[in-house]
Amino acid sequence: MQKVGVVGGGLMGSGIAEVSARAGLDVIVVESSAAAAEAAKGRMTKSLERAESKGKIDSAADVLAKVRFETDLAVMADRELVIEAIIEDEEIKTQLFRDLDKIVESPDAILASNTSSIPIMKLGVVTSRPEKVIGIHFFNPVPVLKLVELVPSIVTDPDVTEQARAFVEGQLGKQAIDCQDRAGFVVNSLLIPFVLSAIRMFESGFASAEDIDRGMVLGAAHPQGPLALADLIGLDTTKAVAESLYAEFKEPLYSAPPLLNRMVDAGLLGRKTGRGFYTYN
Ligand SMILES: CC(=O)CC(=O)SCCNC(=O)CCNC(=O)[C@H](O)C(C)(C)COP(=O)(O)OP(=O)(O)OC[C@H]1O[C@@H](n2cnc3c(N)ncnc32)[C@H](O)[C@@H]1OP(=O)(O)O
Ligand SMILES: NC(=O)C1=CN([C@@H]2O[C@H](COP(=O)(O)OP(=O)(O)OC[C@H]3O[C@@H](n4cnc5c(N)ncnc54)[C@H](O)[C@@H]3O)[C@@H](O)[C@H]2O)C=CC1
């Protein structure tokens, strides 16, 4: 894989583009507006400068030079691999896959989604090449966390899965696990009910946000507590993942608590808006 496209340069897309460029690949990021493209570039620059200051890379500028930030999806035409990382919304994602299907020229190209929870078959089926569509699910923060879930749909060509594995393990140095195509895959099926339980506990007044988080950090050796983690993921994304899981399994443990819904209504989305369960500068 040499020519990689990333659609959506938010928290995840900018991280996926960063690790791809750090692996020496030619990367194009497409965002929805010039302002969003500029913001994506700013996020990546900040992260690369941090990596440079810690001696993890020689030059942030050299890595950044491998990445183009664009707003016209047509630039994806020559890509060998396109990874979609736009918001967790099935309707918007399916429209994007329809568009990518028309734009990406090579019949051998892979169309991948970084979705947290939407079954891959729902994205593949709207294209003329569902055998080329796969989930390549990274974890946040992408430059730090090693895991990638590989999620072929029931009609994905096994060669596509192996090419995706070679990309994430051989080129990016990540570690892959194989997941079947059901909402939430492996990690979010386990992690999101835990986060939702913490929100319910806080909502009921049983314990403070700080004590819930401190409990899991000091008592279960988690790197951060579940409410701080929800703020890191984004409360909009947490809610959307819960909704996909609930739609698939109809289990109460996946249903979004009212407080989560109200915080999303209020625009309190966590770190990305400066306020969620905690406030950020
Ligand atoms: C929703 C989904 O579909 C799936 C998901 O991703 S679910 C979310 C999964 N993510 C998690 O569970 C994250 C859990 N939390 C953590 O791992 C840690 O708290 C954390 C990495 C976020 C921060 O760690 P910390 O020790 O508190 O902070 P900090 O000391 O600043 O960072 C630790 C290291 O990570 C790096 N880092 C932290 N945030 C980073 C970022 N956004 N980008 C790049 N590097 C980052 C730091 O540079 C530092 O590197 P060194 O050890 O080499 O110095
Ligand atoms: N936040 C997290 O911890 C994780 C999120 N994911 C998944 O990654 C995807 C992206 O999530 P985040 O990066 O957190 O969201 P985000 O909200 O930070 O970024 C989404 C970006 O997509 C852009 N966008 C929206 N529609 C677009 C379009 N049609 N074309 C181009 N760009 C468009 C937005 O401008 C925004 O910058 C979602 O599917 C999410 O479920 C996966 C792993 C972890």
C-alpha cells in the first residue's frame, strides 16, 4: 500500500493519517470544508511536534510534507486504500461509500471504514464492490494505541483482509485482531456498556465523577476512568455507538442513559468541545 486516502480528519482521521505518513506513505486527507481541513492539519501538526519533541520522529515537517489536506472527494481517484473516518452516522457513511465507489478508480482498491460500531455489510452493500469493503478499526489516540480490529463483512474477499492485515501490521506496526461483522465488534461491545454503566452510576447520584474515575484508575489499574474516557472518545460518538449496539441486540445494557442524551443535546461532547463530564482548556 503506497497511496492512502483518509476521509474525515477529526480525532481519528488525523491520527490515522499521521501514522500512515509516519510509515512513509503518500496520504491525502479529505475534509468537509476548508476550515475543517485546516483544523485537521493543525491537529496533526500538534501531534507530530509532540512526537518530535520526544525524539520519536526526526522531523515533524518531513512527515507533514507527505500529507495533502483537501476538500474535494475526487482526489481519492488514484488511492489504493481509502479509510473513512467521518462521524458515526449510518446514513452519512452510506452516502460517502456510494460516492467513493464512483470515484476510486482501481478495481483492486480497498474501501475501509474506521466505524466504531456500524456493521460493515451495511456500508459494503451500497457499493458495486462489497468484496473490497472492510472495517479497519483503530483506537484513540491512534499514535499511542497498538490495536486495530479487522472486520470483514460476510462477503469481503479474504485477500482484502490479508492486505489490510499487511497494511496495519507490516506497514503501520500495529497489532490486529479479527472480528466478525456485528455491531461494536469486540472492544466496543465490552467497553461501551462499561462506560454507560459509569454514566448511569453518576446520573443516579451514587458517586461523583471524580470518585468513579479514581476508583477504576486506582482500583482496577485502568489508564483513565470511564467518564474521562467518554470525554476522550466524544459523547456524540459514545451515544452513536450505544445506539448501534442497542439497534443490533436490543439489550438494556447498551441503551444510552438520559444524561448522555441530554449532554449531547447540549453540545457537551467532551474534550473536543471543552466540556463533558469534566472541563478542558
Ligand atoms: C470508540 C472506539 O471506537 C474505540 C476506542 O478508541 S475506545 C477508546 C480507547 N482508548 C483508551 O482506552 C484510552 C485510555 N487512556 C490512555 O491510554 C491514556 O490515558 C492516554 C494515552 C490517553 C493518556 O495517557 P497519560 O499517561 O494520561 O498522558 P500522557 O503522559 O500525556 O501520555 C502518555 C503517552 O501517550 C502520548 N499521547 C497521549 N495522548 C496523545 C495523543 N492524542 N496523540 C499522540 N500521543 C499522545 C504521550 O505523548 C505520551 O507518550 P510517551 O509515553 O512516549 O511520553
Ligand atoms: N472517537 C473515538 O474514540 C473513536 C472513533 N472512531 C470512529 O471514527 C469515526 C470518526 O470519529 P472521530 O474522529 O472521533 O469524530 P470527529 O467528530 O472528531 O471527526 C469527524 C470528522 O469528519 C468530518 N466529516 C464529516 N462528514 C464528512 C464528509 N462527508 N466528508 C469529509 N469529512 C467529513 C468532520 O468535519 C470531522 O472533522 C467515527 O466513525 C467513530 O465512530 C473509532 C475509534 C475511536
